[in-house]
Amino acid sequence: MTHELVHHDLRINSYGSYLRRRFGCRVSKVNVDAGFTCPNRDGSKGSGGCIYCDNASFSPAATQSVVSLERQIEEGISYHRRRLGSEKFIVYFQKFTNTYASIDKLRDVYYRALARPDVLGISVGTRPDALSDDALLLLKEIARTHYVCVEIGLQSIEEATLKWMNRGHSFSDYLKTVERLAAADLDVCTHLIYGSPGDTPATLRKTAELLGTLPVNSVKVHQLHVVRGTRLEQLYRAGQVPLLTVAEYIGGICDFLELIPEHLSIQRLYGSAPLDLLVAPAWGLKNNSMWYAIVNELKRRGTWQGCRFDSATLRVSNL
């Protein structure tokens, strides 16, 4: 392995490594809840939300909108300083759709997050169909002085899967939004879910090939998992949703990593929900355990991120 962006031991280009290269120190993301809602819940795009969505399953208890933004940031920074020795921080607006509000609210919460000198920038989670021109201009303005990453929830490239998920947006919505973000010179992270009915290993490989042709900087992937209180739970308990085994998931993710270019940094490879909310799959693995299971499988194969991607032609090549 001679690829300079791929860590020799990890076999991937991790987001943490990318941030260290860019900023010269350890950088952590601090999750916050700024009290946003979602157009797929309030009737603008749909109602009921996505089939799998219960935000309590992926939002730390401390990041609740009833807690002031400043307190959330302070507690998150203290935690990461203590646990990892992080020196600088990115405030991550995670819960629901974090560009879906008036421009006045967006300006207020974004700039409040940037008030501390140890905050390098913001990461903003949103949908492909919820980024107004005004919001984009605001993010471009902030990017003149701070790091900005916009995290787009795609989840699947298949229209049938997006419909099954009740996402309320199309694949073409995603492509158009990525083009707009790239034109504004903003970092883009794509969110994906692997394991939905109808999405096969071939779908994931096709997704990898697509990402290699787009102006995307990083990617997050996690397994389809069932949490309590969702429509997905009802379907799962009715026997209508088969889930991947842990071996199938690891194998699919390794295939995906081999096919994406090395410049794409990997922000996430696995998702976990609190045990009191998780219905399935009960793999019993924490994030780090799954991360190293994937790394060990790459080592067993003798492969690494990007080893099957031909950067000269932007096409996938065979080993």
C-alpha cells in the first residue's frame, strides 16, 4: 500500500485523519439539537417521517433542544477534551433537518455555534430537498472564515427504496443539491443506509461507483436497524423486513470501500441505537468493534479503500 490518504493499519481514509491533516490537530464533532423539525413530518413534504425514524435513537440524551445551544456545546467539548484530548471542534447540527427554518433562525444558531475560538466550523445535517438558496448563501458566507460541511441524507440511490422509506425526495433531488453545494465550494458528506429490502450488494457497489464521479468529500454508512415506535418496527414484527447478518454487512461494506476513491473520507461505517430502543439487529457490537471487524476483513482480503477504483478513468476496475 502506497496510497498517501489511506492509513496503513486502518486500510481506509478516516474522517479523523482527514481533519488532522487539514487542521494539524485532533478535531472532534460535537452533536447539538437546535430545535429543528422536518418537512417530512410537518406536512410540507409528507407526514409521519421516514419509515425508520425515531431521532431519540441517534441523538445523545444531553443534546436536547430544551438545553441551550451554548450548554450543549460546552458539555460536548468538555467530554471530547476529556476522552480524546481533542483541541479543536466542529459543531454538528444533527437532529432532523437543520436547514429547514427561517434564514434568521439559521443565522442565529450557526453563528452562536461559531462564537467560541476553539470551534473551527459547523457540520449541518439536512435533506436534498430542504436547502433554500438563502440557506446556501448563508453557508457559503460562513465558509469564508470557517469550515462548513453539509451532510445530505440520501440513504439509497434506488427510487423504489426511497419510496419504501417514505423519504419524500428523489435521487435527482440529491444530485441537484450536490451540484449546488459543490458550486458553492462547500464540503459534502453523503449519508447511506445498507440493508433495506430491494437494495442488494450490487446496489451498494453501484453506489460506490457513482460516488466516485461526484464532488463528494466524505461518506457515512450504517445498517438498516429497527427501533421502537417506528413504522419499520411494525413491518419487521410482521415478518416483512429481512435484515442483514453481521457477516453480510461487513462483506458488503468492504466491497463498498474497495470501490470508492481514496480521497473520500469515511465518517461512519456503523450505526447503533440505545439498547432500550433497539429492536433488531441484535449484533451486540459497539461502533469501534464493528469498525475493526471491517478493518480486519480488509486485512484478511489484502485490500484497502480505493484498491478497485481507477482514478484515471473514474471507472471501477477489476483487481
